[in-house]
Amino acid sequence: MHVIVFVTDDGKSPDGTAPLLYLRDNPKSALPPHPGAKGWRYFATVPLLDQMFESERRDVETALGAGQPFITERMVR
């Protein structure tokens, strides 16, 4: 399974970017409204086996398997 990753800024912050939104790479996937009233920006499309998901892979798999997006506050640098 591939995952589409969205962020809320341009990724230039020295601290990283958060929150992150993960969607299943599927034409039926839709962006949810952002909880902070900011817009989502496309970041990458990666396989779910990518090391980026290592700490939360099970939670991401569960949400995406149920057809839901997954939002995390974890920073990505």
C-alpha cells in the first residue's frame, strides 16, 4: 500500500513540519478540513513500509484500512 503524505507548511522550518496527514493512495481519498484552519500541502507519496512510518505503522494501517485519514502531530524533518 502507498500513502500520500500532506503537511501544513512549506517544510522550511528548522524544527520540522507538523501536523502530518496520511491518506491511502486511492482516487476516493479526500482531504479532511485542517483542524487549525490551515491548508494541507502535498509532501510525498511513499510505501507504508517506508521507515517514516516505523513508530506508528500499526495506527496508520488501521486508519487507512478503515478508509479514514490519519493525522499525527509528530514532527518530520
